[in-house]
Amino acid sequence: MSAGFTVAVDAMGGDKGTGVIVEGVRQVLSARDDANLLLVGDPDEIQKHIGNNPLPKGRTEIVEASEVVNMDDSVAVALRNKKKSSMRIAIDQVKSGRASACVSSGNTSALMAISKFVLKTIPGIDRPAICTTIPALNGHTHMLDLGANVDCSADHLYQFAAMGSILAHAIDDNSRPTVGLLNIGSEDIKGNEQVKEAAELLSDSTLNYVGFVEGNEIYTDRADIVVCDGFVGNVSLKTSEGVANLVSVYLKEEFMRSPMNKLVGLLAKPILRSFGNRIDPRQYNGASLLGLKGVVIKSHGSADAVAFANAINIALLEIANDVPSKISESMNQSHNSVA
Amino acid sequence: MSAGFTVAVDAMGGDKGTGVIVEGVRQVLSARDDANLLLVGDPDEIQKHIGNNPLPKGRTEIVEASEVVNMDDSVAVALRNKKKSSMRIAIDQVKSGRASACVSSGNTSALMAISKFVLKTIPGIDRPAICTTIPALNGHTHMLDLGANVDCSADHLYQFAAMGSILAHAIDDNSRPTVGLLNIGSEDIKGNEQVKEAAELLSDSTLNYVGFVEGNEIYTDRADIVVCDGFVGNVSLKTSEGVANLVSVYLKEEFMRSPMNKLVGLLAKPILRSFGNRIDPRQYNGASLLGLKGVVIKSHGSADAVAFANAINIALLEIANDVPSKISESMNQSHNSVA
């Protein structure tokens, strides 16, 4: 491999097949020369999609894997019975040091479970969490957890806040990112017990805690990081997808309603495309599994090549900024300060 | 009062003042002749907004109230120290039988607490819930709870499903409304304990249970009623508001980006307005406090006249369909079938 960062890619994960993954890899390779990629999966399938347009030598390698974790495989099956899966072997590359990060569009629960088993959790972190970046007025918001942990204690929420702060610091170059706790009202008396207790922990911490945020404020610049349990985070994120889809269907329907509307729609096409790009979920593809001793990025199951390339770019950013080590250092410090 | 349905309106609640409430009342009175309205509040303030354009005699009455529940009043203050508030006296009108429903844009927690105290909860219902209607592909979805109950047991979720079914049956004329349970995945193994247990209760019930629904499916025709705890429901609803706001800001920005875009924006104006109307939250204003021995409707704090009129219309629909009695009968039946 050439000098630079190496990312292991699960070439068999996701709903769209190996083709979009190879194409995403190609986009990253041509956009930056400091990235090397290991494509993990069925060599014939990968080679078929590479076709007559070879990937740059010395910067890519195919790593054989004879099994695939399916979207409906249980965690137990993925973990115990599929040790030769593309997902497992991609994560193994991080463990062995051949790669510095892994990206997969496969089964989220399996990816989290195998990553925890192979890479281990950073001491001081009870549970890794899933964090993604979402568009907001005047910037973006990092939100976690998005589904790894359905029930969370106040301590867990505090740890999510600490990890999110490190991520935002590292990748946004924001030295004092603000942290908000997702709640159903801004008053102190609102919310469940875990949230109220987490608010106390955060108020007493060195993190830049700004208080409770409500669901609508995720999409504003109220806080750089929004913390919640995985059940709430997952529902909130999927709700957003539902609203965005409804809006896009309604908008199309209105512009198709009459011949006159269609004509205006033609004129408005570049404007609507530019609008669409701003809320395009592909631009935000790539969720970080934070709290592991290694960089693992979950790409959306239905990611296309552009989206998959974005997920690889997030992996590269986290490697370059050494996010796992920074989380580890921060946990050491908070441990020492308590001891 | 004339023949027809009588609704008591809290004329002092909400952020927009008494003017929009009087205007909303005026819209309802002119649109339908079977509605009578009691305006509860400061007579001078109400009279000032009625001005020189009197409301129809025999169909409206001003009921004096000398206090107001503020948006930041605690439940304890609203309940114990403000017995002469417009909110309290509006609810008292339902208790005494002078009105068949109450509508308020005031403090939600206070409205729920006072309603429970004055009207009482229907036997068999442990906790009343807040239910609203939201736009969805091919129709709309009823969702509850939206914030009255932050922690819910499986039994509570089951009761919400039963109440939602009765509401949908009554106001949509849908004899077998489908019920979905909000969860973070469609597989049986996903979710927290309460949700899993509620799924079993619903599967064994006579309700038309269709399984788990994910956040994005709220905005599809997957289920007529979506059930969740109040924390999750509130976050989901507010998240939707946040996304809708972001979309509207982005859309405006794109159509204002250049003189050419502005010109196209002028042409597209009627189309965008028609689109805007479809996602206009005013069309969906009016959340039902279900499970009480009486119809109580919460209007959004920032509701304008159109939105407030919609909330009154929902109250009229629930009175006409006698929703509280139907919930009560259904609870009796399920009690008898268990006994």
C-alpha cells in the first residue's frame, strides 16, 4: 500500500450490491491521493464490477471473504456463525493494523456487535454509540445515540456527550462545541429521570453544556451536539426522513398538477435541484460508531456510490484526527480527575 | 343558547392574545349554524376584540374569569392557586354541562392537570393522552401520546391504542382503523421492554394491530394510529416541525438566490403556496386530550384565527361523535371480556 490512510471496505454490505461500493471507492481514489482501500468480499464479484477499468495499483487490494452478513441475520448468527463474512474480515483488518478504519453498508446491529467483539470498547465507555451529522440552519448538528442503545442511564448519556464533543472538536475544528440534551421541554422539571440526572452531570462537567433542546431545535444552531438515548434518536432521525419524503412527494405533485405548473416546474428545475442537494441524505451519509478502539463507519443500507464515497471520507477524517485516541485520552483525564 | 353543540373557549390562553381567538370563534360561527360558543375570560378584553362587529346573539356568551394561567405557571400553581382562571372556568363549563367541550391554547401541562382534576379520567384508563392528526401520504395519521406521559408501561400503550382506534373510528368513519406501535425496527427483537410487551397485548387484542412502525412510516399509510410514549411522541412531532421549518427556509433561500431565481419564484408562487397549504400546521391544529370524561382540545400556543377555528371544529366533531362515551363503553367491554 502507498503512504496515506487505509480504509477497509465491506464490499458485500448494503442493499445496492457491490457495484455502487466499487464506484464509491473509485470516486474517493480519484478525489484524493492519500487514501488506500481494501475491498473485502467475493473476489469474483468485486472483479466483475471493476471490469475493464482497473483500480489504481498499489492503492487498492482485494481481500477475500467467503460469507456475507445478511440484513436480517441476528447478531448471534453474524457474530458466531459468520467469521468469514466480509463485514467481519473488514473489521479484522482494523484490528490487525492493516487498515485504520472500516466502512460497511451492512446490518447495523451486526456491525456494532462484531466491532465491539473484535476491536473492544474504549475503557471508560460503557457502550459505544452511533453518531451522525444532520443539516441544520447555519451549519450542521451531530446527534447520538441513533439506535445502538435503547435504554440509557444518565452516565451513558454523559459519555455520549463527551464522545460527541471530541468528534465535533476533531472534524469541525470547533474547540468548544456546544452540547444539548434532547428533552420534551426546556424547563428543568420536564423529562424522564435519566434525562434530568444527565442534565446535572453535564452541568457539573467541563463540557460546553447548553441545556435541554427540543426536537425542532435539532435543526437549528441551538447545539453542535444533541444527545439522547438510541430509541429516541432513531425515531427522531427516521421521522425526519419521513417528513423529507412527504415534502418531496407533495412538491412534485404540485409541480405536476397542470400543464402550466409543469412548465413552471421546468423553469424551476435548477432551483429545485439545488434545494434538493441541500437536503440530500447522501451528503450526510456515514454514521460513526463512537467509543470503539478503532474507526468504524456505518453507511446507509441503500447508499449509492456518492453516498458511499461520503462515508469513506468521514472514515478518512476520523483517522486523520485520530478520534478513538482522543476519546480514550479524554476518558483517562476524566477518570483521573475523579480519582 | 340555540340548539346545537356548545364549546367553551379559553379566550385568554395562547401567545397571540384574545384577538385571534375571537376571530377564530367568528369563523366557526359563520361556517356552521349548529355551534354555540362560550368565551371565557376578561369581559372587557373580549369585548374590545369583538368591537363594533357583534357576535350572533343567542349563539355566544361571555363567561367572566378574573385570572389567567401563564405559559410558565407550574401545574401546582395553575391547579391550586388559579381557580378563577379562564382555563379552569372553561373546563368547569364542561363539568357543569353548560358546554360539551373546552378548547384552550394555554399551557398544556396545566390544561391536562386541571382537566383530570375537574372532569376525571374514564374508568379503565390509567392516564389520559394527547393525540393529534398529522399529514401522511394518502391521508393522515393519528399519533399519541405526544407528551402527557413520559414513561409508559405496556398497559398504557395498549390503552392509547384503544383510545386512538375509537377516535379514528369516530372522526374518520373508519370502522377498522389500523394500529402501529412506534419502534426502532420492524423485527420482533428490536425495541425496549415496554414496546415488546405492548406488541404482545396488541396482538392478542381485537384491535386491528399491524405491527411495529418506524419513524418514517408515521408519514405514510402504514397505520392509521401510531402509538408511543409521550417522550418519544413529543420529540418526533417537534422534530417534524424542525424539518419542515428547515425545508421552508432552504426553499425560500434558493428562490431568492438570484434575480432570475426570484423571477421564477414569482411564477411558482401559486404552486409553492398550494404546497405550503398542504403542510401548513394550522390545518392540523387541535390535539385531543383523550381518556377524560369530556372533550378537551389543546390548540397550539401560537395558533392564529384559522388554526384556532380548526381546533374548535375538532371539538365539534368529537362532541357529535360522542368520543368520551365511546371510549368509556369500549373500556367497559374489555373489562367485562377479561372478567
